[in-house]
Amino acid sequence: MHFNKFLFEHSSCTAQTNMAKPRLNLASFINIYFFVSLSFYTSLCCPKEQKEALLQFKASLINETDSNSSLETAFGGIESWNSSLDCCQWDLVTCTPRRSPSRNVVALDLYSSVTSLAPEVVVNSAVLAPLFRITSLTKLDISSNSIQGQLPANGIANLTKLLHLDLRENSFNGSIPTQLFRLQSLQYLDMSSNMFNGILSQEVGALRNLRVLNLAENFLYGEIPMEIGNLTQLRQLSLRQNRFSGGLSNSLLHLTELQVLDLRNNSLSMEIPTNIGTMSNISTLALSKNQLTGGIPLSLQKLSKLATLQLDSNLLSGDIPIWLLDIKALRVLNLGGNNLTWNSNANVAPKCMLSQLSLRSCRVAGPIPKWISTQKSLDFLDLSENELGGNFPEWLAEQNVGTIILSDNKLTGSLPSPLFQSLNLSVLALSRNYFSGELPRNMGDTTSVMILMLASNNFSGPIPKTISKIYRLLLLDLSQNQFSGNTFPSFGPGALLAYVDVSSNRLSGEVPVNFALGTKILALGQNEFSGPLPQNLSSLRELEHLDLHNNNITGELPEFLYQMSSLQVLNLRNNSLQGRIPNALFNLSSLRILDLSINNLTGSIPPNVGGLVGMIEDPSTTVTTISDMFTFSIEFSDLLVNWKKSLQGLSSRNLDIYCFLDLSKNQLSGEIPTSLGGLKSLKLLNISYNKLSGNIPMSFGGLESLESLDMSRNNLSGKIPLTLANLQQLGTLDVSNNKLKGQIPMGSQMDRLNDPNSYANNSGLCGMQIQLPCPMTPPPEYLPRTEDSKFEAGDTWFSWIGAGIGFPLGFFSALVTIYFSGYLNLAPRSSQHRLRWR
């Protein structure tokens, strides 16, 4: 009875301690005995100091995120932490078992505990300080939490019992603290996808119990330290996507227990060690995207456990050894993007069963190798950039391969219809071949296709309407073919299709608008579309790229364009648009490329043209594209722009770094708005072939990124502003055929712009650029004289030295002239003459 009452009172870690002292009778001793036994064998609570540390961490985390975000931040699981419960009962916290002599926190699984809709949410690494006081930790996972700053060196040194440390997908920076490599018990270390920098510490060799080391996607540089060979128990090593250089250290060969070696995306050079075959336990050897040279080592055939071999995108050369296909465990073979050569024309009988094969740019010639048909588990095939010819084989169409990349070859014929009966086909890339004929009408049967790229072939006929049934379709590229017809497949608003390129075909009719609401790129240029821009375009609220150049679009620029707030590229060049440019167009804050050239637009340039925020701020270079979802390159047709006097294509990969404004070849009039000078990220400005008048704004000196400026063929007057000399990036300037006058500005960059044709047909320009000196005007007398003045005291005819020399010379010259003219004659004269002389 007494024991049960005592157990009830003390079963909670929060039992009150101010109870009256019990009397020391026999029953009390029994209760104390059971209490001590219970406390010794079944401690129920984590230590008070550990609980306080966790609560302090929670409070610091909430304060940190609240201070830098205007949106509500969620903390997955941390909300359950409160002082009324034992911390061993909290979410994300693991303690030692109840049967342990003492109860301590041993694991914290805080993966992605900080979630917010605001991308600017960051967590300073200082909030981790309370966690480093829990020295009993054996596992600490704080990955994917937007933590930035340096990893606290002294704090991490306290966790001497740590076996598992996961810091990946944060924003840690600075050097990796050497204290980390003194944690002798550490077996798993993942620091990938951060911003650590500096050479990998040589003390990494002290981690003799390490099993997994992942430092991928940081900024580590230098050579791989030899001391890494001391980690003889290492099973997995990933240094992917860093800046390591030099050769593959021979110390790596000491890691005889290593199973996974991932050194992709570095700057490693020299040859693969010839004795790499001594690493007998290797199952994954990933060395892609480096600068490795030489051939494929013969010793690789000793790696009987090798399942993944990734050597693509290096500088390897020589023949591809056929014996690679004799490694029975091999599943992934990626050799593309080297200088390797596939020379085998004989019958190949592989002993392996591949799931991935990449022989991109390996000089594979003739028909697609028949031995590939034996690889029944093949899911990825890349034979692009080779010299393959012949038709698309029926056996490949029936093989149910998930990804087929055959771009940049010489394949001919039409596509077999069984190809689109596959339920596994997700990527089909056949661009830049010689395929012809109409597309199979059963294309819609392959509902799993996500990427369909058939650009630059000779396909003809209508685009099959069934293509809109491919509900997983994300990217459709049918550009540069001979497709025709005035009806376009109708994609529903809920479709997934985000990237559409059907440019350079013979499609006609009204501009199609039946696309998914999430469409981002719509390239319809160089077709035969006609009519006004349809109102339904405004429903594509996520559209970033709209290209309708070289069509027959008529009518005025509609006001609804301002509703497309995500628009970054708008190309309407060479159409039949007319009317004024609406003011609302320049409220598109994301617009970076605007081409309205070769139309019939009238009126003045709206004064709020300076409101194009996307042409003021530095363009982002971290734009995520669809190609980031895949392991191969995806690129659209180039965007054609009038760049420096000629039509040039801008790669779709680089559009995010350009800012262009082209209003040339219209009927625009009035003065140039001063606000144009505020677009400081603009690289090209072309307002030529219009009827603009007035002066060139002084504000153009603020176009600090400008590389090309064309104002030719207008009615501009006045002087070229001196502020243009500030444009250090300017490489092309044309102000010809205007009414400009005065001296052409001089300066480091303006002096190089000396093509006389760029200034031709103006009323009064002069300057060294056109080798026409300007009239010299003497300086006003009130101007102060300096040592650098052209009118220095020592250089002018009216200096005192000049006067001292010139006066006597002049006087003497006058006397000589008088003498020879008869006025000064020393011979006697008549009195009449003397009187006249007097």
C-alpha cells in the first residue's frame, strides 16, 4: 500500500520536491529501498541539463527565424517540446533504453525541422550551441535546415561519442574545423551541399572508424590529401562537386574496404592509376566530369564487384575495351563525352546485364549496335553525337527502354509506331537527325513520356492531336521541321506541359492558347500564325518566355500583357503590330528581353520605360531549369536577336544573364525618355530606324552594362553627351544618319569606337574618331591656368618670354622694311624733302 502510493507520487519527473519528510519507520525504509532500486535500474527522465539545453535550442531557433521572415515558419516536431514532459518523450529525441543505468539523450533527428514559405529564412549556426552541451549524443542530424555560418569548432569537439553526423543541405561556410576530425568514434559523416571551402584537412586521417564520408557539393579545393588513406575502414567516400585538382592520390588505393568512390564534378587530372584494380571491394567508381586523361586501365577487369562505372565527360582517349562487358556485376556503364572510340564491329556477347549505357560521342558508326538488344533490363540509352545511320530499329522500339537519346546522328526514315506503345518510355530525344514523314498517330498511347525532343529533322504533316493525351508530358520540342496545318493539339489547363517549342515550322491559323496554366516557355516563332494576340494568353500566369517572332500578328499591343507578371522574355519581332506601346507593358517587373522591332508601332516611347525592374537589377544566374531534373543536357532553340548589327542566337542556357531592349524599325516619334538611362543592367539598346527627335539624354551615362547602342536613322539633334564616356563595356555604337553636331566625346572606351560609318551623315560632328579636328576656340581669360592646360604661360605667344624675344625682333624687322621702302635714307635730300620728313 505504501509502496504503491510512493510509486504513484514519484512516477513523474515533475513530482514536487517540497513534500513533508516521512517518518523513518520500517515501511519508510522499504519505500526508500524500492525507490533507489527503481532509480538505479529504470531511470525515467533525461538529465535536467539536457532538457534545458534542448528548450534553449528551441527558443533560440524560434527567435532566429521570426527575426528574418515575415511569413510563419513551421518546426516539424519541435513544437512538442515543453517543460511539462520528460524530454525522452519528445518527438525527434531518442534516449538510452529504460534498462540503462542512466537515461541520456543519444540521438537528435532534426532533418528539415525548419520549414517556411519564405526563401529568405536562414538560421545562424550560433543556435546550435546548446546542442553541443549534450555530450552523450551518438547521432546528430541537422540536415536541410537553412543553417548558415561557420560550424562551431569548440562545440563540435565536445561530441566525443558521436557516431553519425549529418550536416548536408545547409549553408555552412568557411573551413571545416580540424576538431571535427578528432572525433575518433565517428563512422558516418555527410557534409554535402554546403559552402565549406578550403583544402580538406589532413587530420581527416584520424577518423579511423569512419565508414561513410560525404563532402559533396562544397567548395573544397587543392589536392586530395594523402592522409585520407589512413581511413582504412572507410566504406563510402564522396567528394563530389568540389574543386579538387591534381591526380588520384595513390593513398586511395589503401582503402581496401571501400565500396563507393564518388569524385565526380571536380578538376582532377592525369591518368587513372593503373593498379586501381587492387580496390577489390569497389562496387561504384564515379569519376565523371573531371579532366582525367589516358586510357581505361586494364586492371579494372579485376573488379569483379563493379556495378557502376561512370567515366563520362573527361579527356580519356583510346579504344573502349570490350572486356568491360565481361564484368558480370556491371549495371551502369557511362563512357560518353571523352575521346574514346568504339571500334568493335564483331559480334559482342556481353556477360553483364546493363540498366544504363552511355556511349555519347564515342565515334560509334553504322547502324545501332545489335548487341544492345540482349540487354533486356536496359532503362537508359545514350548514343548521341555519333555517326549512326540507318532506320530506327524495330527491336529497340519494342524493348521498353525508359530513356532513349539518339540526337546528333544521321538516322533516317520514319518512327515505328511500336515505339509509342511502350509504358516505360519517359524520354525520347532524336533531335538533329534526318528522320522524315509524319509522326505516328498513336503517339498519345505512350502516356509515360515526359520529354519529347524531335527538333531539326524533316518531319512533316500535322502535329498529331493525340499528343495532348500524354498527361506526363513536361517538355515538347518539335522546332525546325516541316510541320503544317492550322489546328494545334489542345492541352487542358491541368496538363503538366511547361516547355513548348514548335518554332520554325509551317503552322498557321490563330495563335494557339490551349496550353497548361503552368506553361513557362512558349516558342511559336517563325511560323505562319496570324491575327491579333488572343486574350486567353493572359491566363498563362506562370509564362516566362513568349516568342512569336516572324509571324503575321496584327492589331495593337494589348493592355492585358501587364497581367503576365512572370514574363521575362517577350519577342514579337517582325510582325504587323501597330498603334502605340501601352504604358502598362513597362510595369512587367520581371521582363529582361523585350523585342518589338520591325513592326508598325507609332507614338512615343512611354516615359515609364525605366520601370522595367528586371533590366535594372543584376540578373540571376541561379535559375532552375528543367534540365536540372535530368542527368543529360536539355537545350531549346536559340533565341534570335539583333546583336551588334547581325542576327545571332542566344543559347537557352544563358538567357538569364542578358537584358535586351529592341524597338528598332518602327514609326516611333518624340523624344527619348530620360528614364531609359536608369536600366543599368541593359546590354543592348536598339532604337534605330524610327522618327525620334530631340537630344540624346545625359542619363545614358548610367547604362553601365551596355555593350551595344544603336540610335541611327532618327532625327536626333544636339551633341553626343559626354556621359557616354562612362560606358566602359560599350563595344558597338551607331549614331549615324541624325542631326548631331559638336565634338564626339573622348575617353578610354570612346576612343576605340572609331568607325567613321557609325557617325556618318550628321550635320556637324567632329573628333578624332572620324579624323576631323574640331575648331580650336581660345580659352576665356578668366579660366584658371594649370600645368596641364594647352594655354600654359610657357606655351602661349603672349608669354613674357615670347614678348621679350619677339619685341626686339619685330622692331628690327620694321626698321629694315622702312629702310628698303625709302623712308629711312641717309643720303642728303633737298630742303623740301627735309621739311616733309620733319
